[in-house]
Amino acid sequence: MIGALIRRDVRRGLAGPAWLPIAFFEVVAALLPFAIGPDARLLAAIAPGALWIAALTAALLPVERLIEPDRADGILDQLFLRGIAEESVAAAKIAAHWLTLAPLLLLAAVIASPLLALAGAPLVRTELALAVGTPALAALAVAVAALTAGLPRAGALAGLLLLPLAVPLLIFGAAASQGRSGALLLEAAVSLLLTAGSPFVAGAAIRASRT
Amino acid sequence: MSAGEPLLDARGVALIRGGRLLFDALDMCISPGDGIQLTGPNGSGKTSLLRLFAGLLQPSAGTVSSASIALADEHSALDRELPLGRALAFWGQDRLDVAITAFGLEPLSEVPVRLLSAGQIKRAALARTMATGTMLWLLDEPHNGLDREAVKLLDAAIAAQRGAGGAVIVATHLALAGEWRRVELGQ
């Protein structure tokens, strides 16, 4: 049942909402040279940080589609009645969101790299740091989606909730992209903590949202 | 759960919702073959009681113990973009064919769920409930949107479930075919 749930969520993601964050990510990367100017050295210096901000906001875009439709349709209730713990449902949703987010995001960063004068070792470092950070981005998005499910203006609230939690990831992720020593390990530690903790937060939030 | 044991045993159950006491000191013991009809005015807590029996809500007081339960409420729990057959198959294949036949859904299996009428979706949700193979069904207003033919199919499915040692709790104001124990809330 968990495997079926992951497959279903991946199918639903790829049928629509998964492409929006990627388009958004590319738009931010394309706008940056216009806003900053065409100085290649300056662009290359700020590119990793800018890509991280774009990735963070891109992960947030589908947040209203992650939990709320399944809550409103009674799917979360029926999964509970099949004896599947809310935490397992949340973990499945994180896995599915990551599968639709991470590969597309890494590909989008490669596509965006010429616009930001990002090439060679810095590009590889940025890709690696994004790869390590995406599970945490997916997990945080699902956790705040569960916390805000059913609330009015959930999307805006989710953004406010997620951003402070994502700050450590952003700090170490951007530092790892710039090749600071030890930053990748610290990013991996933060990513692991957020990914491991989020299913429990999301599970408790799903239980609490039942009326 | 061995034969003779109740399918559901609720003792001294109370539920407070939004600061309002919906019911308290409610006892209910449901044995194989039972049919319970829940009645009561709107807002008297019929749906909440079913959700409480299903374990989706925690009682404010009292205890509920039960075997596995299937719930058919106002939500279809079916993916709207999928054909009906595939949307139902997500919830398991084992007894699906029997349930689809029992509610006359074969001609609709290729139709996307979003194009179905309210009555057809209700039948699909009932088929999903039947396909679980659980002994206790909780049906919340199962007749909503059903035409006369579909009501007959529902009556037959309920009779078969009770005949096979299962039990059914129905929250409805309509008269039901067969013998039912009535429980009225909100008195």
C-alpha cells in the first residue's frame, strides 16, 4: 500500500504540479542576469546562493497540493482505516515529492547554469549540495503542508512556517555550493535531521486536523 | 477476533465538539449479523459517532474497542482524474470485482471519476467499502443520490454482509429494508 501510495503521488505530481516549481526555478535564474548585470565574475559568485533561494521557494510552490486534496477527499481517513500510520503516509508523501522535485531541480540547475556563468567545479559542487539538500526541502514542504492543511490562505502561511526552518539548510547548502570546507557534511547533517523529523511532525498534524 | 465476540464494543462514550456535548454515556455492543440504524436531528452527532467508532476521533470519555472497520462517508476517496476502475483498484484488488458487480459499476470502469454523477460516486464509494472485506461497515447517509435500482443493490449488499456474519451501522432518516435496531441521538 505504501508503494502504491508513492507511485500514485509521483504520477499525480508529474501530471501537473511538479513542472511548475521547475519553470519557476528557471525564471528566477533567467531574471538574475537582468537584475544584477552581465558581469560574469559577479554572477558566478552569487549564482549558488541565488539557485538555493530559487530551489527553496520552488519546493514551496506545490505545498497546497501535497496534503490538502487528500484530506478533503477522505483519502487520509481511508488510509488510516487500512491500518497505515499517519507517519508512514507522510513518509510516503515525502518520498514522492522528492522523486518529482529532486531530479527535475538538478536538471533545471544545469540548464540555468550558463545564464549564471556557472560551470566546471562550482557547478558540480552546487549540484551536489542541491542533491544533498533536496530530501530536506521535500520533507519540510510536506510537514508544513500537513500543518496548514484545511486552513484558509494555507500557501502564504506555509511559506512563513517553512522559511525559518529552512535557514540552517540554506546556510550550509549555499556554503557547500561555494566549496567551504566541512559545509557539505553540516548540510548533510541538517538535511538528515529535517528529513527524519518531518514525517513525525506531518503525522501528528494529520491526526490533529481530523474533525 | 473469534466468533461470539462483539465486532464493536463501546462503553460510556461521550463526545464534546466545539464546546458542545453531542452525546454521553453511550453504550453500544455490536455482534455479527447486527444492523443498527442511527437517527437523530441534524447536528446531533451521527457522523461524529461513526468517525469515533472508526477511530478517526477520540472519545472525550469512555472506550471503544473494535475489529477492523470500513467507513463510507461523504468523501469518495477516489482520484478524480483516473478511470473509475483504476481509482478503485488503488484500494486493493482482492474482492474488487465482486463489489463492482454488486453495485452495477462495470459499465463505468473506464469513465474518469470527475465525470461521474453524485449517485454514481456514492455507488463507487460503497463498492470500495464492500471490497475491503471487513466485518463492520459504517455507512453515513448511504442513500444520498442513489436511484431506486441502486437502493435495491445497497439493500442486497447489506443483507449479504449481515448474512455472512458481518454487521452494518447506517446513519440515515430513511426507512430501511429488513430488521434494524434503532439508536436515536440528540434526545
